[in-house]
Amino acid sequence: MTTSGSGGKGAPSARPVVTLRDVASKAGVSVATVSLVVNEKTQSRVSEATQQRVLQAVNELGYRTNALAKSLVRGESAFIGIVSDAIATTPFAGKIIRGAQEEARRHGYVLLVADTDADPDATQQAIQMMIDHRALGVLYSTWYHREVDAPAALEGVPSVFVNCLASEPGSCSIIPDEVRGGETATSLLVGRGHQRIAFINSTEDAPSTVGRLEGYRLALRSAGIEPDERLVFTAVPEQEGGYDAAAAMLALSDRPTAVFCYNDRVAMGLYDRVKEEGLRIPDDLAVVGFDDQEVIAAHLRPTLSSVALPHYDIGVLGVRALLARVAGDRTEAVQRVFCPPVLRDSF
């Protein structure tokens, strides 16, 4: 890869590719002998002295083996695949990939990544590509937590579902603990002495909608507060939805003193409406969000306390679960990962 404007004065020249033939010429042996050495297939066919001469030539010339070709020769894989329905357009996918990549590297594997843009045909093709490249296994990921049907191509390779829940028997899923997350968010507000706590939920049909509402109710009941269904609102989970729901909430004659928002985008819309009403956060209304989108939560004024989705940890645990399945652990499992609170200035 060259820098922009290559070809001009002082531009770096491309490094020549070193081949098996180059190594063979320098070491004074045949190409076949070099192939045996670099693929660790020497056994008793190549003397120790010849092996050392080949390896010295490899080091001096900077020869790099083709990892895919080597895995095919040895029948062992150097790759773990991850297939996602959206990467470039979502704020969270990068954290899942980073967690998976770092854990894969710790075990000596390279992560192959495919973005399918939620296209079923592209998904099948991506998984088949992973199989063709002798991937050890495949992580199948969605950009938000939801239930999925396993792609048929996954039947041919060990797999783990990350950030999504598969209903197929024998499947393994690593997902956020939505119930406990909702409980954590609401408990933060209860802990500050609030009794009338609203919840602005999502209109989406998703495990997060159900789970966070359940956690909200559990936290209230654990504190001896009977949930008031008049304080539960639904909104499109975007800034506009939060703005509209806040208008309805603040119109109540006995309005709440605190609110838990389904996500940080909803909280952003609520902030706008609260300011228009001449109210102050947290003095007049304490607020806790969910997702911890730093581009939002850390830049609102006051900064927004939130509950983080544990995407990095989900990526790490996904790789660990996949390695366990490759090793023979076929236990059906759903692992729910704790969503930690991130405390700022809004409550």
C-alpha cells in the first residue's frame, strides 16, 4: 500500500513480494524443500542443517507464509469468522468486533469480518466463505439485540450467536442482560430518594423493550413502590420520540420527579422538551438513559448518566464460547451479560 501521491519525488517504493523461489535460491535448495520447511512437514525428509539454512533465508528475506494456504496444508485453522448484519453504520458493532478480535488474538487466531447489510443471500455467502477459508468457527452478530433464525449455512460450522438470541435447539447465545439493566437504571433513581419514576419505553418489538420494562418494575417493587402504569410511556426510540413522550409526561398534574429512558437518543429528545418547559435537570427532573452512546451521553448538558451495553464483553465471551464448542462443549446455553451503570450528572 502506498501513500497518497505516490510516484512523486520521495514517494516510498512498494516492497517486493518474496516468493518460495526467492528463498530456495538464497538457501541453495529446491522450492519443494522450502515448502516442506515453512509448512512444518519436514519429518525425517529434510536434515536439520538444511532446515536451519532455509529458516535463515526466510528471516533475511522477510518471507511471510500464506496463512490460508498453510491452514489448508496442515488441516488446521488460523481464522475465526464473524458475520454481522451491520458494521459501518452502527455505533456498537465496532466494540463487539474489537472484543472478539482481541480475544481471538490471545488464543492465536485472526478474525475474519463480513458485513452483510442484513441481506439473507449475502449472509449465506459470507458464512460459506468462512467455511471455505477453513474458519475454526463463526460468530453470528446483529447490531441490536433481537431474536433470529439461524442461517442454514451455520449448520456446517461451529457457531455462537452474539448480541442476538437463536431459538434453534443446541444453539449458544451471548446477549445483554436487559432485565437486570432496567433494574440497575431504575435503582439509581430510587437510590436518590425518588418515588415517582417514569419509564419511556420503545415501540419496538424486541427483547430490550420487554426486558427493560420488567427490570423497571422489579426495581420499584424491591423498593416497596407499586408501579404506576400511568408513568409508563412508549415512544419511537429516537430523539423525536423522546421529545413527544416528554411532552405527555410533563403534562401530568402530578408529574414524576425522575425518568428512566429506553435509550440515550430518547433521553436527548427529552432534554430538549424539558428545557423548553423551563425546567432543570436534575433539579426538577432526574434522568437516566440506556446504551451509553458516548457521542450523546457525554456531550449533553448536564452529562447523561446511562447504563452501558456490554458489547466489548459480548465479543470476548463469544470467542470463548466458540472455542469451548470447538473443544466439544455442546451444551445449549444463553449467557446474559451484565450492563454496567455509567454515572454522570443527570440524576
